[in-house]
Amino acid sequence: MTRGVVILGSTGSIGTQALDVLSHHRDEYRVVALAAGRNTELLARQAAEFDVPADMARACADEPEVLAELASLESVDVVLNAVVGFAGLPATLAALQNGKRLALANKESLIAAGPVVAKARAAGGGEIVPVDSEHSAVWQCLRAGRASEVGRIVLTASGGPFRGRTREQLREVTIADALAHPTWNMGAKITIDSSTLMNKGLEVIEAHELFGVGFDRIDVVVHPQSVVHSMVEFCDGATIAQLSMPDMRLPIALALGAPNRLPEPYGAIDWSTLGRLDFEVPDLATFRCLALAYEAGRVGGTAPAILSAANEVAVDAFLGGRIAWTEIAAVVEEVLSEGAGTADEIGDVLEADRRARERASVRALTRGAV
Ligand SMILES: NC(=O)c1ccc[n+]([C@@H]2O[C@H](COP(=O)([O-])OP(=O)(O)OC[C@H]3O[C@@H](n4cnc5c(N)ncnc54)[C@H](OP(=O)(O)O)[C@@H]3O)[C@@H](O)[C@H]2O)c1
């Protein structure tokens, strides 16, 4: 029997790679629906290629409710949420409430609304399989032992394009510099998040939500080659790591097929040319966003939602040329310092997101004018 898949964010980096994976598995997976933001031309081409009817290929940047509608379709077994940002939250909740497998690339929804997402998962019986390469790696490493035997999770970070730079050197970086990621080719928002290490900070919170491990037991290590995608250290000191060349099709394929692996060896390593693997500690004083994310995670409640919303606004302001790269962390820090509340209900999260965006926009304007 074929499994029905909906790809939300089909025109993006993850979405297009997911369709590439699915093009090799047309007998096992049926693309039931596609959703994108504004790229109607590519969306139409994808719909034609995968026989998706026109009314099931939706450009819905201005209709946020469509993502949740598509994620709830009866004919859908797997929802790949590859939309960028907080806009992905309704789809994450709808998929889980309706008992679907959620192949989750859209980390922002889980970070902003962890407890609400957990409730939706429990109520609807849905499951989350991570697409983020680090969490996919952890998910794979966890198969090597019992949950009670986990000592700590070690997330690897490439360090981004500015690894090793001083605060002084970072004052002058341009948008093009920040978009030039050394190992991954991704959408603009996550690429900027990688340059500030906010992406790793968001992933620390994501790991906490996915695997129920406390923040004191989630470490980050910089690994510039992006070959070790993350590790789990067990209570007897054994560390299990997952290695492959950087290729997002591997975690995407696993999220679709889990617990089975699909047969294409995406990212298989050629050991004769691999060379060395390096590891170093992250510079939290220079890359403040990672420290801020740990802080927000530990505070809990709406703090992660505030962190993520303020970051979205700040990144947008940077990409729009309105603030300097160094101001991204400053905007997030200022908004975060205004305090957080409880995040038990979706209303709490929506309100925290709205207010954080408002405050971050004002902060970005003020900082941009300096
Ligand atoms: N790229 C990676 O390698 C990677 C790795 C790990 C995790 N992730 C996560 O995966 C998610 C997607 O990342 P990406 O790099 O694929 O981003 P991207 O290339 O910018 O693609 C984003 C996709 O979301 C769509 N979209 C944006 N706003 C939307 C809205 N309001 N409603 C509906 N669709 C909307 C875009 O549509 P249009 O372009 O048509 O407007 C596009 O299809 C992010 O949460 C990111 O953190 C990505």
C-alpha cells in the first residue's frame, strides 16, 4: 500500500530535496498535496511532476489556515513540515492532533510551543520524526541503548562562516558573507541562524523537547567538517555518533521511511578522501545567540517562543539591510530580558509571539537608526 505524503514548504531547500527523494519511491509514496509560500511557478511544476491536482497544490503565504487543512487530510499519512518559521505551528499541531507522522524540519514550531505540541501529540497519537540532521543523528544513536542509559546528547555545529572571528571582526560582515555557509546549502533564514549560532541554540531547545533530556545534559561541540551529525554518550561512557557527508536527503528519507531505511546511500563516506575530523568548544562570548538560547530554554514557558520570534524579526531586519549582523543578538537579548510567562495553552504562545515581534521590530528600528 502506498503512503500519502504532504509536503509543506515544497519549494524550499528541504521541500525540493524531499521531492527528489520521493521521485525514487513513487510505488511506495504518493504525494497527496503540496504547499508553498509565494513561488507559484515552481509549485505548479512540482504538482505536474507528481500528479497533484491543482486544488491540492496551494500557495498559501496569506492563508495560514491552509497548512493545517492539508496536514489534516484523511489521505495523508506523513506530513513533512518544511515551512520556515513560526508560520509552521498550525500544521505541526494539526498533524499530531490527527495522528499523523510528522517529519519535522520546521523546528521553530516545536521550540515556540513545546508543551502545547506535546499535548497535541498525546491527544492525537501522532509521532514526530526529526528531519534536522542533528536530531536525526541523535534519534539514530538512541537506538544503541535505553532511554534510562543516556548520559548526554552532544550536538555538533559547523560553526558557520564566522567561526574563529573576534567580535571586532564581526562588526563589518555583510549579508553575502553571512549567507556563505561553508558546508550546507539552505534557505536564507537558517543560514543566517547558522552564522550567529542561533540555529544551534534553537536545536538545543529542539533536542530538549524531542528527547526529554535536561539542558545540563545537552552539549554543543563545533565540528567544521559537518560529518559527525551528533552523538549520544551513554552512562557507561560509550559515545555513539552518526556520520555521513552533509546531505539532507539522508535525514529526510529516514523521516519518511522510519523505522526502515530507504536504499539510496545519500552522504555515504569515502574514507580514502575524508581526511581529518576536528572538534572545538563554541565561543559563547562572541556568539551570544547560543548562550541566549540556553538561557531561554532553562527559563522555559514562553521564553523559547520569545527568543525565536525576536530572532525571526532580527534576521529579517538584517537580511533587509536594516540592522548589522552584530545587532541580531542584541535585539534578541533585549526582548528576552523583558520576561516570559507560562506556555500551557496555544493562546499563551500566540500572544507571546505577537508581543515579541512587536518589541523586536521597535528594537530593530531603534538599533538600525543608531
Ligand atoms: N535547509 C536545510 O538544510 C534545513 C536543515 C535543517 C532544518 N531546516 C529547517 O527546515 C525549515 C525550512 O528550511 P529551508 O531551508 O527549506 O527554508 P527555505 O528554503 O526558505 O524554504 C521555506 C519554504 O517555506 C515556504 N513558506 C515560507 N513562508 C510560508 C508561509 N507563510 N506559508 C506557507 N509556506 C511558506 C516557502 O515558500 P516560497 O519559497 O514559495 O515562498 C518555502 O517553500 C526551517 O524551519 C529550517 O530551520 C532546514
